[in-house]
Amino acid sequence: MDDLRGVHPAGAGSRLDGNGVQFLPKPGVSPPPGVSALSWMVSDVRSGKILAAKAAHRQLPPASTLKTLFAVTLLPKFPQRARWIVSNEDLVGIEAGSSLVGIKEGGRYSVADLWNGVFLSSGGDAVHTLATMNGGWKKTVADMQAMAKRLGARDTAVKSADGFDAPGQHSSAYDLSLFGKAGLTNRDFARFASTKWARFPEAGGKDAFGIQNTNRLLVGARGVEAYRGLIGVKNGYTTQAGNTLVTAAQRNGRTLLVTVMNPQSGTENAVYDETRSLLDWGFAAAPRAAAVGTLPTPSPAGPRNEAGNAVRTAHGGLLAAGERRTGSPAPFLWTLTAVGVVSLAGLGAGMWWRRKQRGPADPGTPA
């Protein structure tokens, strides 16, 4: 049984407020590896036990890992099979240099397509489209801030829903871990986060193309070996944030969540290498390590559209509103027993995979 004696949920005045590495030595448990990230945290998803952390509440730019909060906030609102006609309004305001999945004005996309664009390609165009569906950019930012408060996040200020650098925007390894844990209670979130490849749009057509998840630790790419049992969650990169990564992995019935923010080593794959080291340490240490804090059990559930209910939108582009995924049960705690199974949506091995992106080649994933 995990050692949780005497540990209370992390909050104001906890040992996690310190800037150094927080770890409680215990016989038979090695200390966590030395990594260069400005901030990081390792926690157990089921128990909430925080095994170790460094500067867990340090406020830093989150880059695209903030899309974790975006997904926790908006995923329950729209049926996955509903379709949306993209207008010019949806694509206004996308920052130069943003990652794009390749949405076209006038195109029809399912809500599931848009979430594939968010999770796999970190697409700012997908984020902006979903934000329009939610009532606009400002409303979405406000909704995300309200969700962060509901989850107990005290280090997060949302200024841009897609995580792109904005004055005053910040989060922390602790808060991003909260968002990741909350997301993994949603079966759709877990499925999208762990998807390696998809066809965009899923319905196909002459303009369809394949997209690959930009999380190298999930797919194995550009010198990074895929990590066994990985659940992707979200990676990010901007010039101000550096590389950031929220990721989970499952082994022998245990699911660990690791958040790493802005490694300083200067190597191309540092965020992935350091996450791997922390995961390896966590799985070895978790059964015996003493907790330095606990993540509270999240309650992110908001209103969900039931079958037959109309969805009111900014310009009425959502089609087949209220359609539910066949066989989907009521919301429940997703135990992650099957998230490693990835459907290729009928894609052939010879399909040309491409990722549409504006801006420089990413060391991580531009927000």
C-alpha cells in the first residue's frame, strides 16, 4: 500500500511551495533523478500521491499544455459526432507562428475532428473553432479560468485559450497536473490524448490527410523512443515557455502523471528525456515512496448536451446537435484500462502523413 500517512492535499503553506526539490528520503527508495527543468512534478493518478516535485507552484508560461485545461472545460459541451461548418469568423485572431491542423473555411468537420486537431496537431485553428462554438474567445478564456478555480488551481492565469504566449499568462507544474488528472476522468479526453494518428477529417474525401501526434514520447519520433504504456496528454513549446509536457503512463495497474516545464539543458529532446527519467524513477519508487503532498480528486463535470437538445452557437454552424456517440455510457471515472488501444481510422500504411504548421520547426509543439 502506498505511504500516504500524515499527508494532506497540497495547498497554501505546503512543502510544495518551496523552490527546491521536494522528496522525503525513505529506506529502499532512491532520490529522484537530477533534471534540468525549472519545475516538475510526479504524481500517482489514482491515489493523488505526489512522489516528488521541484518548484511545483512556480508560475511559468505553459505553452500548449494549457490546452489540457481548454479540453477539460469544453470537451463535455459538444457531442463528438455533431458537425460544424467553419466560417471566416472561426479563424480570425490566430497568432502568427501558431501550429495549425489545416482547417479550411467552408469545410464541414465533426467535433471529434476538431479535438483530433487540438490533441494531435496542437492546432490553433481547431482551438479557435471550438472557442467560437462555445460563444467566443473571451467567454472561453473566462470559462477556463472558472474551471481552473473549480479544480483548485491557484497558479493559473488564462489570457489565451490556446496557450500562446500572452502578457500575464502563467500556470505551474502543480496546476497542469491537476488539469491532466481531471482530464483523465473523461473517457473522450483519455482517448484523444492517447491517439497517435488520425485521418483529418475522419470522413475522408479528396482533401483528407493523415495527422500524427506531435508528442514524440507517445509515437516515437526524431530520436525519441516511444515510452511503453504512455498516455499522451499534451506537449507544448513557445519561445517564452520553452518546452513543456504533461504526460501519463500506465504500468502494472498504476498510472503516473509527470509534468515538466522548461528544461534548461539545451538538448533538442530534453523535455522527453527528462520525462522518461522521472517516469522510470516514479514507477520504481511509487510503492514505497512517502508522499510530499496529494492532488485532490477533481470534479470538473459541467453541463453535458443530452440527446435531442439543441446547441446554441455563435453563428449556428453546428449540425446534428445532441447526437450522442453510440453506446457511450454516462460520465464515469475513466480507469485507463484501454486507452493504449489506438484506432487508425482505416488509414493505410502507405498514406502520406503530413502536418500543416505555420512558423519554425518545433523543438516541442508551438502553441
